[in-house]
Amino acid sequence: MDTVDATVEKLRKQCLSRGASGIQGLASSRTLDAGELQQGLAKLGLVLNMAEAEGVCRRWDRDGSGTLDLEEFLRALRPPMSQAREAAIAAAFTKLDRSGDGVVTVDDLQGVYNCRSHPKMRSGEWTEEEVLRHFLDNFDSSEKDGQVTLAEFQEYYSGVSASVDTDEEFVAMMTSVWRL
């Protein structure tokens, strides 16, 4: 494990020890430089020295701007998922991927997701395809290309997973939601 990974692990443990408040209030904007990260964490009682803060910022500075995108940082702080959780996610994805090509599309969703009760379909505002596309967009990356890969599906559920305490609860939720 390199020093930045060790720093992220240190932050993860500190955030988890804080419970639901985690890093709430860390920043007023969506990006942070190393000094802002260090100061914001210090206000929350989470201590990083400047070298650690700079290492974390460099690791997740996607555009070379010298700042850390808060969303990417939050993703990095999520604890890794267990095999049980990953298996439940993969089973749900497989159920949705009716064509078996490794990508879920609107065509795959037809017959799996019943949208007749959706309020906008019932009112005539949206077609079935629009309802399905909107549903699919929940799992799609920021590009919204109408195709959801297993990696995108896992990324979505890693956020959900972070808020579920036990593997048993997570697997039960996935089993119920997706009728696995």
C-alpha cells in the first residue's frame, strides 16, 4: 500500500468512526485544493498533514487543475464491498442484461421493468421508452449514453452499499428489489 492509499484508509477509518456525519460540512464548493482539504478536515477533527493532503489531491485531480473533485474523493472514501455484496449486484445486473452482451439498454429493460404505473406514463406525458430511459439513467455514468455496464451498475450500488450496515441487509435488499 502506498502512502496515499494509507492516507485514504486513515481518512476512511476516521470518517466511519464519526458515523452518519462522516465529512458533512467539509466544503462549500465541489472542489478543494490541498489547503482547503486539510483545513476542512481539521474542522471536523480529521487530521492530515500538508504532505498527506497534497498526495490525496494529486491522486484524484482528474483534470490537472490542482484541485480535488469532492465527488471523486467521496467515492474513494467508500469502504470496499464484500464478495456477498458484489455477487448480489452481479446477479441483479445479469437479470437486467437480457441480451447477455454485458450492457443493459432500454431494450433489455422491456419486459423486466414494468413502467405502466409510472405517474408520467399514466398521465401520457412520457412514453414507455422515455420511462425506461429515465430509469436506466439512474445507473448510467455522467455521459448518459443509454448503455449501463456492470462497472457503472456496481458504481451506483457502491454508493448504496456504503449506507447499509451489514451484508445480510444489503443482500436482502437486493434480493427483494430485483426479485432475485
